[in-house]
Amino acid sequence: MIVQEEVNSVEEYLNTIKQYKEDKKSDDFLFRGQSDDHPLIPKISRLHPRGDLLSTERLLLQEFKRTNPLLIEGHQSYDDWDYLTLGQHYGLPTRLLDWSNNALTALWFATNKVTGDSNSINNAVVWVLITGPEDYDLNIETVHPFEITETKVFRPRIIKQRINNQSGVFSIQTSGEIEHKLALDKIPPFSDKLLKIKVPLESLQDIRTDLNVLGVNAFSIFPELEGLCAYLQWRYFE
């Protein structure tokens, strides 16, 4: 069973992580912030393709590379791992799940889509994943992302500055898991390595304000014009 905790402040959040690290005697943790409490399923498995899912996945990658190469060339993508990384950051449905080495970055993502509509979300969530060397045992130089045989975690090449700013890493699932829409929290041994931290709706605004004081905001996460504009909107409008 997944361990669950609830926090109402940045301080409680960090103390919960600290205690969990002490209990598990590990410092190798990853964090994933979600503005709603949904399973750990990659975007491509949450959608309904107009055909076979795995064939659609290959077509998506092919068309992403083909349709406008001038938009992609500046990012120095070298192989399909790079293309999937780039596509993931711009909203392409992929089998990747975003994680971060930075606990505060994940908490910001959890609070990012707060609205005034209390019915829009149940509570925000930060997933905490304990990782070991075996989880990173993946040679991306010799295996294609669609041909992996076990769910793994990989560190992408820094082809985009926001990857560096977000301390980004990814988990990637096998074709069988993608096809059957299997959530990461249901896959051994990952199901035994996860902590779910829930953040109630009423605490989200205060937490986001405190994160800004700590220097974590849209512009620090997305160091481009879109991030700056999002930060200025949050700062000067209700």
C-alpha cells in the first residue's frame, strides 16, 4: 500500500520528506508535483488514439521530427531520446513521466494551476520516489525508448535550459505497460518505493506565495518569456 501524508505548509512538506528519508535511510529521492490527484500514468496512456496506441506513438514521434525541423534544429536533438525529451516539454503525448531532483520545484508544479473554483481539483499531490542504482540501469546509447524491457528512470541530456532549471529526470515505461495503461504506482518494485504527499486546496495559495519568497516561481522554473509572463500575471493579478 502506498504511504500517504498530508501537509499544509512548505515547512510541513520539507519536514515530511526529511522524516521519510530518515526512515528509509536514503537520500536518492525524486519528486513529481501534480495539481490533481490522478494516477502515475504518462500522457499518451491517458488519451484515446484513433487507432492502435503503439502505432500512434511511433507516428507521433515521426511527425514531430518531420513536420517542422527548423523549430527543432536549434535544440540540438541527437537521437529519439532527445526528441522525446523535447516533445515532452512542449506537450507531445509520450510514455515519459516528469520527475525532479528538487523537492520545491515539484511542490511548485503541484500548486501551479490553482484557480478560484474549489471544484476544479480535489487536492494537489507530490509523489516522492525512492530510487536506487538499479532504477537507472539503462544505456540510452544502445536501446531505443520504445524497446525497453523494464520500467526505468533516465537523466536526459540538457538540450533545453528548462530541463536544467527544473532538475528534470524521467521515468519511462515499457510498451506493454503503456498499452495496458498501467500506472507506475501499480508496477513492482516502484509501487513499494512511493510516498504520496497530499496538499489540501485551501493551503495551495499560501504555499505558492511562500515558494516565491524562496525564489521558486514560474520564471525560475521556465526561464523564457512564457515563464516571465506567467510569473508577472501571478504577481500582479488576483
